[in-house]
Amino acid sequence: MPRLLLLRHAKSSWDIAGLADFDRPLAPRGRRAAGLMGEHLATHRLMPDRILCSNARRTRETLAALLPHLDREIDIRLTQALYDRPAGSYIDAIRRDGAAARTLMLIGHNPAIQDAAMMLIGSGNPALSEEIGAKFPTAGLAVIDFAQADWTRIEPRAGRVVAFFRPRDLELVGTEPPADDE
């Protein structure tokens, strides 16, 4: 059963006036949240075989914070196809580039990541679907399982949502909450 991990990039910084959106780095809070999500992935054995990551700076920095926690070789693809695109483009990228990955992670942006999750979820815990539909926060992670054998056949509403993790929830059960740096 293929598993899709949809991860929104961590909190970005708006401190540099005039910086292009594509070039925005992570804020200190975002770096901490991305590392916390990496620890969570490792602890719960949510290890991707392949990662499709937008090539924007904040998504690449989110990926960099995850990597120390991932204990296997992973096929990583940086792609422009996930930056400033609609949800349908995310689903196209999953179909086209998912390959034989048993667990595929996509690191992208809102609103496309939230919209893609809502387009793909057809079953599972309704409370999780409602949470995802209401707000997909930075460094939020949706876990969606599919019955289809390969990614090329993925269809809207075919996924079953099994988990949704937000950094603030992980902070509550994990380490001391970070000082607010905003």
C-alpha cells in the first residue's frame, strides 16, 4: 500500500525587504519546527523512499533540516513543478515522479499542498480531514495511504488520511516550547 507524506515547508522569514518570494529563507522558528518534524518522522518510522521537493529556498531548507533524521538512502528530486502551482500540478507530479516509491514525500507550498490533500482524501478519520481543510500550517504533515499499487494510477478521493501532525502539537508532547522569535 503506497503512502504519501505531504509536508508544507516550515515557517519562512519575511525580514529581508524586497527579497523575491522564491528566495525567502526559513525563520529560526521554521528551522526548529522542521528539525522537530524530522525527529517525529524518524521516531514513527515515516521514512520516505523518494522525496519530491519544490526548488524554492524555504522548501530546500526544510528538506535540509529533515535529512539528519532520515536513516536511509532516499531518492530526492528538486523540482520547479511544485513552486507557485495549483493542486492539480502536485497530483500530476506524484503520478509522473512517484516511480516505485512505497513511501513518497512531497515538500511544497500552500495553498496547493492543502488543496492537493483535500483532493486526494476520500476516506479515513473525518476529524483529520476537517483539520487539514481548516488549516494546513507551516511544517504540517499529512499522511495519506492509497490502495492503488502505483502512483501513476492515483485518483482524486482515493486516499485514506491516517494522520495529520502540526509542529505545535509535537512541541506540546516533546521538548520545551521554543521562545517566540517573531
